[in-house]
Amino acid sequence: MKMKMKVLLTLGLLLFSSTAFAESIVKIPLGESGPDVIFDGTTFRTADDGDATTLGDQNTRILFSGFGNLFSDIISPLGSFTLASVTATGAASDTLGVVVQHTTGGTFDLYAPDNSLLLSGTLTAGALTGSEGTGAQTGSFFNTTLGTFTGGSLASFYEADSAELSVALNAIFTGNIPGMVVTNGVLQPFTSDASGLITGVNQAGVPEPMSMLLLFSGLPLAAAARKKRA
């Protein structure tokens, strides 16, 4: 009986350790200066905020989730983020005022305040969505098939081919017109404020917390801060 229980326990631990799960990695509020993103009629990307001291197009707070909760959110100084080369493909549809523009490709890069790379990735198929008419100004961008994490100090904790990026759009303007505009199947250029969320599938056998502390030695520890406050 003891041997049977030991075998069952071992199998259970093996199953548990090999189970991967999706989790939010970081939230990226952007919005430090607007507009945050641009669709130029062909590509969707982050707007350049004009700050040459940061590598990313848009300075942003970085709010950690999942394993990143070991560390304090990056509030000040700010990190930065770039989304580039998301390309419109096919005709845009407008069904009862709901706009859908399919996309292909794209890259993203997330940087710490010291310009070290936290996370980068490539995207494949995606979609821009929003509303046309009646002054609606909200929408989204998201990848419809999983992308690939390609680098950065966070990348080793997540399965390479599990990258998901979603961007919430707010205050969309096509010129001076609120919302998206589709003309003869063509989505017209627009600007928007935005916030992003990067999600991935955690790898089995993630390093123990001490290994993460060594990897992120340049980032303040939320756990240590909480202990000091206590």
C-alpha cells in the first residue's frame, strides 16, 4: 500500500510539474503622452513619444503579474514599449458599424528603465477592431494566432511559441472624426490612446525564486519592500 501511494504521489508530482498554464506577464498602461498608437493606412504601430533617452517608442509604467509579482511594478522612472510592423491584410469589414481589419506580422519590445530588454516577440495573424459612426471611440488590437517570444530577461520563463499581445484602444480619431472609418473596404488612418497586456504560457520547471532574484537583481523586490514595511 505504501509503495502504491508513493507511485501515485510521484505520478501526481510529475503531472503537476509538466502542466503549463497561461498567465498575464505584464500590463502596459502607456498613456504617458498621446496619441499612443497610429494606424497609417498600412501598418499599426506605437507612436514615437519623442523621448530619445528610452529605447521604446512609448514610455510606460510596467505592472508585473504572475511570477513577476516577486518584483515591484515599474512606476518611476518609466520603462518603454515598442509595437511595430503590424500590417493590414485584406479588406476591412464594417458590419452594422463594427469594424474588423485583419493583420499579419509585427514585433514588440518591452524595456526596463535602464533600457535593458525585458521581453520581445514576433506576431503572426491578428485583428484591429472598433466601431464606425455614432462617435464610438473604443476598439482593440489582438493576435488571433500565438506569436513567439524572442528575447529579454523574462522570456526564459515562458514557452517560446505562446506569446499573446492585446491592446485596448481608447479615444480613436480618424482625423477629426471620432472612431474608425472604412471607405470602400479600406480602413482609414487613425490615432488612439492605448494600453497593452502581454500573456504567455509558463514553462514547466520554472527556476526557483532565488534564481529569479539573481536574474532580476537590477529590479526592486516587492517582497523585500513588504517585509521592510512590516
